[in-house]
Amino acid sequence: MAICVSVGIFFWFLPVPDGLPIDGWHAFAVFISVILSFILRPFPMGTMVIFGLMTLMLTNTLTVDEALKGYGNSVVWLVVAAFLIAGSVVKTGFGLRIALILVKRFGNSMLGLGYSMTAAELILGPIVPSNTARGGGILAPITRSLSEALGSFPDDKPERAGAYLTTLGAHANLITAAMFLTGMAANPVLAESAKIVFNVEFTWGMWALGAVVPGLVGLVLLPPFIKYLTKPELDDTKAAQKSALLDLEKLGRRTFSEKVMGVVFVILIVLWTTKAFHGMGTTLVAWIGVTLLLLTKTQRWDEMAQNSKAWDTFIWLGGLLTMANTLKTYGMVDWFAGIMQNMLSDMEGLTIVILMALIYFYSMYAFSMLTAHIFALATAFFAVALGVGAPTLLIIALLAYFSNLCACITNYSTGPVIIYFGLGYVKSPRWFSIGFFVSLFHISIWLTVGLAWWKFLGWW
């Protein structure tokens, strides 16, 4: 905590750069301190965001109304609604059943088991916005039980199956997180940054459309690629299928609540992908889903009110959006963009975009949370791209998708990666080396197949 405060005080009392209002510089000092706290984690994120907002109000940098403005942002309420829906996916057993059915039907070989996991991720990706809840809460426990059913344990024959399955599970989670606006909690934040800087609304449909081709290519190629890197000793996985069958029998027949959850799932996907016809925004559609779950008593309000993840996210996300908007309002983002524009003025637009995307990707080594990475860098990188005249939709797409894929490089980057790594099947040095090769895998796909697809869409 002392380090975070000291850094904030240091920036606060530095000379204000020419062309910046003093309030903008003070807001930047507080923002840097809060982002650093996400990395060092002296307190939970919500605590540090409240501390930052209180500092801005007590120093008259912001009024109370200005400090609370972020909590009225539709992005914040989209994320809250998505977390409430995700709670129902877990509570009803809908997500677990999907995963087990796929394993039962297609998991008769190691590759088949791998494709079952990636398919489960793909199905759950649009409606479980916490990649930690999806990967760590639903699929990681299944992965562990399947590994053990195949006679593979962290301290006994990890290479038999567990190393492959846990590594694949972690990296498949990141691809599906990248493919949907609702695939990871902080994705809407990046979309909001694009709206602030470029005045471009990167909707749920646009996000999914831009990711569908490179994302599916990645999901298809990932299981054999991870199998090549980890070389599992076992190929016959009938024991895992039997384990999934037993777990399905324990679940029993589908309940009314589970059936309702399935219907709501279909309604959400249809409405999100057909906005051009009905005009309802992503947030409104998400709250329609919440309302349906409440009216059908699939989940009670008191259960939703106890969803700590939803309300914790509400506190830190709303506060951070206030700070990000303040930096834009006071000219901090434009000031930084002007400096970078002078440095990059001699480079061609596409070259700048690719260079920025690569820097953005590998800067994740310095972060222990995807959210902190997005808040610290996304808006600034967008501003630089705006300043140098880079193709707008191209830079939005690359940063949107790389914001999730970049978590592949370390074992501390995001919740599901930490959980999969924590199962103990892969040691830290090996995780890093595999992660680096996976980063090359992602970059080669999204900068070839992705660029070609976005060219076809007219994004650059």
C-alpha cells in the first residue's frame, strides 16, 4: 500500500507538463496509483478504487456527482447483468451439463477430449462473462476429475494426461474470452474506450463478427498444437468418458430451471446478434435475460443480491470508468497522443498498428490482471492510433482481441490461468515456455487470417 501511495504522491507533485490542466495531472497521479495497486494487490480492487475516488473528491479534483458518474454508465450495468446471468448458469447446472455431454460424446481420444473442452468454452463464452467463472469455476474442476480418471495426478504421471488438459483448458479459455464482448468482464471497458476516443460503438455483433474466423481457426488448431507442446502419454480416454457419464447420472434429468436457462441463453444470443433489426442495446438485452430468470424463479432476487462478484465488479468498474473519462476530459489522453504522434509520424499506418499491437501484447508480462492491463494502456494506445491516423476499426479489433490472448504468456495473468496452473500439472518454467510459443501461435493467426478477414469486412 505504501508503494502505491508513494508513487501517486510522487506524480502528484511533479511539475505539470505544458498544455495540461493541473486537475488532469492530479487525476493521472491517482489513476497510476490505483493501477499499480491492481498489480501489487495490497487491498481488493474495489477498496483501492474507492480510495482513489475519495482522494479526487477530497482534493476538489472532482465533485461528488462527477466522481459517481461512472456508475451510471451502461457498460457497468451490462457487466453486472452478465454476472447475474452467469450465476444462474452455474446454479442450474446448465454449464456443467453442456461440458459433460460434450466429453461423453466426443472424448474417446485425447484430441477428442481436447475438442470437447474447446467446444464447451465456445458455447459458454457468450453468456458467462467472467472467464474465471467459466474456466475456473465450471471447466477446471471437470478437467481435474478427467485427468484423475485417466490416472494422471500432479505428483504421479502428470504427463499422462493432466499436463495436456490443464494447459489446453487455460489457453482455450483465453480464445473464447477474446471472441465475445461478454466473454470477459473487462471487454466492455475496451469497447467503451473505443467509443470515448474514436466515437465508434464496437457492438456485441461487431466484436463477434470480427473474431469468428480467426477465433474458430485458433480453437480448431489449438488442441493439436498444445498436444505437440505437451506430448501426453495417453491417447485412449474412455475412462474419462465413463467419468463424465457418471457425473451426468448424478445430475439427473434436466430441471425446469435448467430448461429455462437454456431458453434464455438462446434468446440472448439471438437478440445480441440481431440488433440491426430491433435496435435494443447489449445492456438492455442482458437485463431482459435477468428479468426472465427472476420472473420464472430460475433464480431468486436474494440469491442474485448475494452475487458478490457482480457487485464487486460494479464498484471497481464504475470508479475506473470515472477516472478514465476524467483523463480524457482534462486532455491527458490527447496530450500523450500528441507526443506519440510526433515520434511515429514517419511510419506507415498498418505498420504502426501492428507494432502497437505487439507492444500491447507483450507488455502483459508486467501485469498480473487483464483488467489492469486494459485500463492502464488501452485508451492511451487508442489515442496514439487516432493521432497518427491508423485504421480505426483495425486498431480497435487488434487491441480488443489481444487484450485477452496476451494472458497466455504467464501463469499469473488472469483468474482461470492461475487456477489451471494451480492444479499443479505443469511447473512454472515450462508454463512460461509453452506460453511464449502459444503467443506466437495467436499472433500468427490473428495477424494473417485475422487481417485478411478484417480486410474482407472493410475494416482497413
